Amino acid sequence: MYGWFCKLLKSKGSLSISEREAKVTENSLPSSTSPSLSSPAKLIQSALNSQLRWTLKYDVLVCHSLEPSDTEQAVRLVAFLEASPRSLRCFLLHRDISPGGAFSTELCQAVQNSHLRALLITPNFLLDDWCTYVMHQALAEGPMSNRLIPLVHNLPHSQYPKELKFYYYIDLSKSPDRGYILVNQTVLKYLKDNMD
């Protein structure tokens, strides 16, 4: 029994990101009720080409503290989401904010121009006033909506923000790659579920 269990763990650990993503895609997106959209790839393509997607400038806003370790984690997430074949449009603070613009105005516009908001919640996030501001702005835009994706990294559950206690979060501390895949799937599901 022990050998079988070790083999199972070893086989799961040896999957590449693309193989794990394919498995999650197959399991999380239904095959479809329409015969024209029978494969997960076609469902993904239809979600990416939906009219809803193009009503806003960004698919996902990624909010993080400006601490180097948090910025590095956010950059990895955005690189994953923007890479082909995912090709999602992401807002990343230090890259996409307009020079000379008022910080609060730029952040509010980014929240309003994004379908979903991914909050990279770390101990540094909780200490950053701008991160708290974006979190509250996102909650004010749609309290209890399915447009917020809390991502926890190196944060004990006891420090998880009380404002988000009714939101399921993704723990990036355990498996960042799996977390990135779940963020991608959440965005695709949102776009698919809200297609015209």
C-alpha cells in the first residue's frame, strides 16, 4: 500500500504546469450543452472571444503590495495569465498605471475597468494602505459578487481579512502553479457564464 501511495504522489508531482492546467480545464469546464462547443478548448476560445470580455479594458486586476517578494509573485501570476494560449489582459500596478495620474483615481479606474480583481493577500498587503483601499473599492463595486479572487500567500488563516470572510480563497503558499491555474479557470468561467 505504501508503495502505491508513493507512486501516486510521485506521478502527481511530475506533471508539468500545462498538463495540470489541462486536467483542471477538463474537470472545471462542463463539456457544453451546445454541440458546436464540445471540447474544453472550444469553450475557452468562446469565452475569450465573448462580447462581454471586450466591454472592459482588463480581464483581471492583480492587486499586491509593493514589497519585492509580493511584486515578484504578482509578476509570475500575470506572466502565466498573459502567456499564450491563455492570453488574458491583466492590470499590474507598477506596469500599467499612467505616469502623472492621481494614484487613487488610477486605482479606481483600474477596478472599474476590470472584470475580476485578484487580491494577492500577504502580511505586507495587510499593512499597505493602497492595497486596503483597492480591496474596499472592489468590495464597494460589487459586494458578495463573484468578481473577487482572494489569493493568500504566506498568511495564516487567523490574519485573513474579516471583510473577505465569506469569500473562498486560493492558497498560493502550497502550490502557486495550481493557484495560477485556478485563477485562469475562474476568469474563463466568469466570461463563459456571462456570455451573451
